[in-house]
Amino acid sequence: MLIQDRKQKEKVMTNKKLIIYNVAEQSDTDARIARMMASRHEISASTMKNGK
């Protein structure tokens, strides 16, 4: 029973790490897109982020 619990906890931790990683990836991509759009339209990236 204890081994089962430990495996379950490890699984949850792994899932949390994956979610955090995915969110980080996503925001990095968003920032890159915002910068690209900003340079294209000559608006600051911070304005893009705030307007979102």
C-alpha cells in the first residue's frame, strides 16, 4: 500500500512539472510573438502585453 502511495505522489509531481514546463513554453512563445508583432508595427512589446 505504501509503495502504491509513493508511486501516486511521484506521478502527481511529474504531472505538475510538465504543466509548469508547458506554461513556461507557452508564455515564452507568446512573448516572442508579441516582440515580432511589436517590431513589425513599431509598438513596444510592453504595450502589446498590457493590451492583451
